[in-house]
Amino acid sequence: MPRAGLDPATVIEAGAALADEVGFEKLTMGLLAERLGVRTPSLYKHVDSIEALRRGITLQAMRDFRDAVARVAVGRAGPGAVRAFADAYRRWAVAHPGRYSSVVRAPDAGDEDEEHRRLSNEVMQIMYDVLAGFELRGTHAVDAARVLRSSLHGFATVEAAGGFGLPRDVDRSYRFLIDTIIAGLQNVPVDPAEDASSREFHPTSG
Amino acid sequence: MPRAGLDPATVIEAGAALADEVGFEKLTMGLLAERLGVRTPSLYKHVDSIEALRRGITLQAMRDFRDAVARVAVGRAGPGAVRAFADAYRRWAVAHPGRYSSVVRAPDAGDEDEEHRRLSNEVMQIMYDVLAGFELRGTHAVDAARVLRSSLHGFATVEAAGGFGLPRDVDRSYRFLIDTIIAGLQNVPVDPAEDASSREFHPTSG
DNA sequence: CGGCGATGGCTAACTCGATTAGCTTTCCGG
DNA sequence: CCGGAAAGCTAATCGAGTTAGCCATCGCCG
């Protein structure tokens, strides 16, 4: 019998694609093996465990996600950049539901290696960049990035979970969300006590 | 040997408490049985399956969550109500991480029975109520509720996943999030084309 | 061209969690 | 006090993950 010609990258890529179809949590070694035309134990020649497979899918997805949002945001800042970023964010999440789950899940203990942290920070940095141009000094730069992150992530998660009852309106609600965030960041009252703590700014720790 | 004296409600309550300790997804029949001083198969005298157990925990948690947020929001509207609601929301999520996961997870196929839908709608209704007082007509009432829901859910999820690097600042960021949402809802531009579609308002379909 | 070591795939077998079957014991109403 | 329903238990099955160990294939080197 001819060999399947697998290697770790192929297995992880196929796992990511399969996760998009059946859901990241439903991804199984047996299912992936079947998809690759191979018996389950054979996969262990390429990945150490299902945990390692998930980790690999997560990292691959994070790189792809970072590239997708970086592409539209590069060199831009302010409301237009936030809109473009938010659109790319949701578009990617909707196009890759399984990968998106993998990106945002709570990493299992020890799962968060150096590369994971680095990629997280790169995405946060892109958020800081698109938010430049709003008058956010000091700690509020961190806060604003968290606002953007939480809101977009929450929307994507609820949408992916089928939590919105009326599918027709979801695009419009997303636009409203972005409009609200932008208007909010332009009008949020500045607490003078907070503004004094500018020194605490830590751009890579979002 | 004396009987343990279990019944479905006890088992579900213990399961919810255990989920808060070990995480909803790590909850196992064996673990719960051990906690209750009973052998694993004995649990099946009280719950049909682990899926049914999860469903029971979810419904119990949704009721408790609804009560917690309803209590602080009753009869109030506008920014103060949004603040109180958001505080109760996050407080509950932080205090009951396993239950919170169960409330917001994507329900498995068929899992979403009538009571689940009813409880979802009740929480959405509370959101509509606290958002009354902002000048949101027509479809934007739905949009605003989705904004609030997405943002609070996203923040709670990222926080629960340990996604924020600087734990000290999380309270402040949450306040900033709420301030931003409130300022945003007070200043978001109204699109005249949207405002015309007021008839489409469906308050229970969030 | 032949050989050979590394590699990739396979079968068999084990573990663990969920679940079922069927037995036994306890409890409670009559 | 008695009989059956209810609640626990042991034994056993099933599926997913994983390991061990066997064998075929590939690619490279003499």
C-alpha cells in the first residue's frame, strides 16, 4: 500500500479545516485520520497527542488571523481603521469558525507557550495601532484595546453560538456595535485620577 | 450501607458547584459521583446522561443569573441601570465561572428546549429594560441590546480565559468599557435609513 | 543496482469516561 | 410486618486517546 505522504504541517492544516467543518471541540483523532485516509494511530507519527494537535491548530490559526487583520489595518488609524479592522475580524471569524474557537479558547495549562504569547501580543499591538488617533492617553490605551477586543470577541462568539435570534439583522447590529464603540471612544468622559497613571502603560500585556 | 439520599436537584446543584471548581468542560460523571460519595453508575438514577446533567446545570444557572441581574435592574433605566446591570453581570460571572460557561456555551443540537429559550428571552428583556431611556427607537433597541450583551459577554469570557495580562487593571478596564458603551449609545449617529424600519422590532428575539 | 536505516503506516492492546444490565438492599405506605 | 418501587452496586460494553511493536516503503549511498 502506498504511503499517504503526511507530515506535521499537513496534518495540522487538515485538522484546522476539519475543525471549521465539525467544530473545534468535536474534532477527534479518528475523524481526522479518516479524513486523511489513514488509521488513527498513524497520526501519532506526526503529532504527539490531541492536545498537541489543538495547540498546532491554534498557533496556525493565530498566525492566519493576525495576517488577515494586519493586512487591512496597516498604516491606518482612527475610526476608518477601526471599521476596517472590525470587518476583517468578523469576516475571518465567520469564515473559520473552528479556527476562531481555537484562537479564543482558554489555553489549557501549559498550553500557552512563548509563540502563543507573542502572537497574542502582535494582535493586541495591531489594536493599539488602529486605536491611535483617538485621544487616549495613558492607561486608557490599554482599556480601549480591551474594549475593542471584548466587544468584537463577544459579538463573534454570540453569533457563532447562534445566540442572535434574527439572522437578517446581524450585519446591521455589527455596524451599530462599531459605531457605538467609535462614538463611545470619542466621547467617553476622562477620569482625571486615571489620567495621572500614564506611566503604567504596558503595550504588550493587553 | 446507608443511602446517600440524592435526587435530581441535589445532583444538579452539586454538578454546578463542581463545575465552578474544575470548569464546566472538565466536569465528569466520575468526579461528580466521587464528590457525592457514590459510584458513577448510581448517578444515572437521577440524570439520564451527562448531556442531561449539563442541560440541568445550564438551566439552573440561567435562572440564578437572571435573578441576580434582574434584582439590581428592576424598575431602573438609563446609565445608572446599565452600570448596575453590568456590575451584577460581571460579579455573577466571576463568582460562578463554571456556571457562566454553561450559560453562554453554544447549546448542543436539541439542547435548546423551550425553557432555555424562555430564560434567554427574559435576560434579553432585562437588557431592553435597562436600555430604555436612551434614545433608541426601532431596530436600534435590538442593536443596543446586542451591543451590551456582546460587550459584557466578551469581557467576561476574556477575563475568565485569563486573556488580560494585567490583573490589577481589569476592574478599571471594565469601568471604562461601561463608560464607553454608555457614551457610545448617547452619541451614536442615527442612520435615517435604519430608523425607518421600526416595524421590525422583535423584543424577544435578541 | 542492491542494501539499509529511518520513517510512516498498521494491528493489537490498554486506559479512561460514559453508559447499560441486572442484582441487591433500603425505605415507605398499607 | 410485607411487598414493591427506588437507589446503590458490580460487571461489562463502547468509543476516543494512546502505546507497543511489526512490517513495508523511501531515499540515499556504496
